[in-house]
Amino acid sequence: MKPTIKTKTKNDNPLSDLIDDEVFNTLKKYKLLDEKAIRDYKIRQMYKDMRREMSAGEAIDKIQELFPYLQFDTIRKIVYQVSK
């Protein structure tokens, strides 16, 4: 079996549009990142992108397929959450 080499991809840093990879990895190393907040941010970005091509309900359904442990209403609350 051939060993796999993990290459740096955009998926390693879900906040790449906000912070660079080095900062992200340092924060992650010291456990200074809120994983739930990062998940919610990714969900909001996916929803925003999907809404260009489909209805709100369809977008939430697609996101729910990716995050089956979240209920429809939970995803709706995440995507419509007002920033403080």
C-alpha cells in the first residue's frame, strides 16, 4: 500500500478568507478556536452560495444532508442568525 501524503488544501483552513493558514494552525494548536462557531460560519457560507441557485428550503435541505445531526430548524437558525 502506498503511503498517502496530506497536502495543504483550502479545506484545512475554513477561515481562509479571514485569516491565513499559519494563524489558523497556531490558534488550532493551542485550542483557541470554537469548533461550533467555525461549523456555523461554514454553514452560513454554504447557504449563501446555494441561495444563488436554489430556494431557501432546498438550500437548507442540502446542508442538512451534509450535517445530518442538525435539524432543519437548527440550520435555519444558524443561517438567519444576526451577528452581534
